[in-house]
Amino acid sequence: MRLSVIGCGYVGLVTGACLAEAGHQVMCTDIDAARIDQLKAGKVPIYEAHLDKILASAAKAENIFYTADAAEAIRFGEAIFICVGTPPRPDGSADLSAIDHVAQQIAAEARSPKLVVEKSTVPARTGIELQRALSAYSRGNGGFRVASNPEFLREGTAVEDFFHPDRIVVGVEDPAAAEQLREIYRPILERKFTCPVHPGKCPDTHKAEFLVTTISSAELIKHASNSFLALKISYANAVADLCEKLGGNVEEVTHAIGLDPRIGTQFLKAGLGFGGFCFPKDIQAFISLAATVGVDFEILKAAERVNKQRIDRFMEKINKALWVVKGKRVALLGLAFKANTDDIRFAPALEVMKRLLDEGAEVHACDPEALEKAKQQFPRAYYHQDPYQALEGSHAALICTEWDVYKKLDWERAGKLMARKLVVDGRNLYSPGKMKALGFEYVSFGRE
Ligand code: UGA
């Protein structure tokens, strides 16, 4: 099928690339013309595992095209995926101006009926407003149908998640829209694709469920999923604080409670808390949406509060361990909001960096992918690709992101380079016993 994707950020680019790799003809557009030029030149503007590979193979198969001309993209597809940003406004609610702008463009430029699919994360009832805007701006002549098709892709494993989803949710108002979306996702549902992630055979996971709901339900499913996961993380973090006070070990506790299938072991990792451009903004948008209809989403406010306090708790640990922070050289390992991405938006590490710099520390940061982006925001810090260079002469190693390379660090070697053998671990990557045996002062979350 011919498809259009508006917005070439994390969501749009992955969606466009994967749909093209699944055999569709996809045209992608973005208001950032430089980004389109980059893509046309075969450059991938974001780091996402396997994305470069599938963009190259889709281009070779002539399944993916780029244009800075939104009208061209709009006219190309039978279905148009809206993947533009919905950033938070100062009051926490989602800024939907980009969606509104795209609706006006579609209404003005489309020359045939279109299925308009909202992929961006939006508050419930956006689909209804989108339908209203399309109809108003096209003066009722467009023949547009609207659907909500939320994405559940995790950054870092987005391509894998796209080809192996748990569920594909389509919120529609008419059965034809559901059928069109089922057709778009048929290669995924029937597993008829060459998997870019698993070269031999894909793991035997259960088949994706194709769920047809109302548009408002689909929009709610997305916000409710992300908020629930955020809630789980904050719960684990509150338990970690209790463990510290009462002498428990949070890893033992969360592992045991997670074995109950009603709870599940995932998203119970205590530490510096959640960041990124999804959880922090989605939880706020959900709270704000609830407030507009008179529902006080107290439980989510608490989850957000707990999460913000994680940075305070981390700084307390650093201050307690170092006594005086001013003038100390510290190695900050990990800048991205989580491993396997270069995304630093709302990354806990950046807030830690800011506070350390404000306190007068000499920060030597490293990250496998996010250095360039961080440098632009904090030119006052020193940056290293090699963690051992960051650790050399440092009075403390501060772990902020759970990158595999940091899990596998040679601490014996690092210890010899450091001015003081102190590790403050914001991601609970190491065994306290082993670190102690290596002669380190070791501080983590929720463990003795
Ligand atoms: C999240 C959701 O997991 C996706 O399903 C969703 O599609 C996406 O948001 C989105 O709305 O676009 P993502 O933001 O990529 O994906 O990252 P996660 O893997 O969910 O991690 C979020 C944050 O929580 C990270 O900072 C991570 O370090 C933290 N986290 C995660 C914990 O602190 N503890 C955990 O146990 C798990």
C-alpha cells in the first residue's frame, strides 16, 4: 500500500522504515528540511538499533522516499500516519499545535480520500478533534477517515518491537478503517517479513493481537500503558527507600514480588528513576487530561513526585560519600536516558550533571552514543568516549545509565586509575559484595 508518514523523529522514522521494510511504499516528510536532506543522502539522524540497516534496504528496494514538500507526501499515500511531536506545555498538558497544523495541511493538500492515522501520543478525544478539523478545513469535501494507532515502541529496541509487537491497537469509527489498518499490518500479523533483528529464526513469542477499539479507547490505552509502567517504577523506587531504612535488599524484594504473574518482574528496577520523552511527559499529560474532566489522578501525581525525588536521593548519596563536592573530579558514566539510545531528553543524568556543575564539581562524562548531544547542552563538562579516561583521577564514579559496557567495566583496572575508589551507582549495576571485595566504597539504591 502507498503510505505517507509526517514527522521523521523517533516514532515517524522507525514507523516509516519498518512499514517500508514490511513491503509498503512509504513517503516520509518533515518540516526540518535539513533532516530530509540527510535522509536522502543516506544518513540516519538518530541512533536506533537496526534502523540504518532497514533504511538502506528499503531505499535499495525503492520502498522509501523522502520529501520536504508536505503536499507531495500528503498526496502520495492512501493512509497518512501523523508522527509529529506533542511536547508538554508549561502546565503539563500536551501541545497539540503540530497535529492541528498537519490537519490543516492535509485538508488543504489532499486530492483523494485518506485514512488519517494518529500515531503520535495524544490525549483522549484528539481523534475526534482531528476529524472535526479535517472536515472543517476541507469544508466537508475531503472524505477523511480518522484512526488512532498508538505505538508501543521502546527506544533502543524500537525496530524489534515493531516487528514483534504484543498488540496492535487500532481505534476506529468505521470497519473499513479497521480493515485498511489490518491490511497495513498484515505482514506483521502473519509474520511475513524478513526479520532485520533475528537473522536466523525469530524467537517463538506469541502472535500479536490485533485489537479494534474506539478512537478514544485507543488514545486512553496508550496513556494508561505508559502511566502504569511509570507507576511500577516509582513503586519499586519507594520500596527501595524503605529497604534502605529497614535493611532489606530491593533486588530480592522486587524479584520475589515479580514472580507473581499478576505483578510481573519487568519495570521494577529501582534507581535514578524514569526519564526520556515519553514517561515524564505522558504521565503529566494524563494527569492534566484527567483534571480537565474533574478527575484527580492522585496516584499518578505521587508516582511523578517519587520520580523527581530520585535525583535528590542520588545527590544526597553523592554528597554524603564525597563530603565536599566542590572541586572534586567525578566521572559520570551514562548520559542517555536509558541504554541503547542517544536520546538525552529528560535524562536523569543531565539533571545530575547540572547539579554537580552548579556545586562546583569537575565533571568528566562519558556515554557510547549521547556525547555530542550532551556537549551542546553542557559545554562546561569534559567528555570522553572511553570510560577509563573519564575515570582517571576521579574521586567518584557515578553510574547514571545502564549501558552494557558499564556493566562489564574492569573495576580492578578502573580502581588503579581513580583518585578514590568510590562508586555511586544510580542503576544498581553491580553486586555490593563484589565491589567491596575489590576494595571499593560502593553506594547504590535500596541495598546495604
Ligand atoms: C516507553 C514505553 O516503554 C514504550 O512502550 C512506549 O512506546 C514509549 O515509552 C513511548 O511512549 O513512545 P521508552 O521511553 O523508550 O519507552 O523507555 P522505557 O524502556 O520504557 O524506559 C523509560 C525509563 O524508565 C528509562 O529512563 C528507564 O531507565 C526507566 N526504567 C525502566 C527504570 O527506571 N526502571 C525500570 O524497571 C524500567
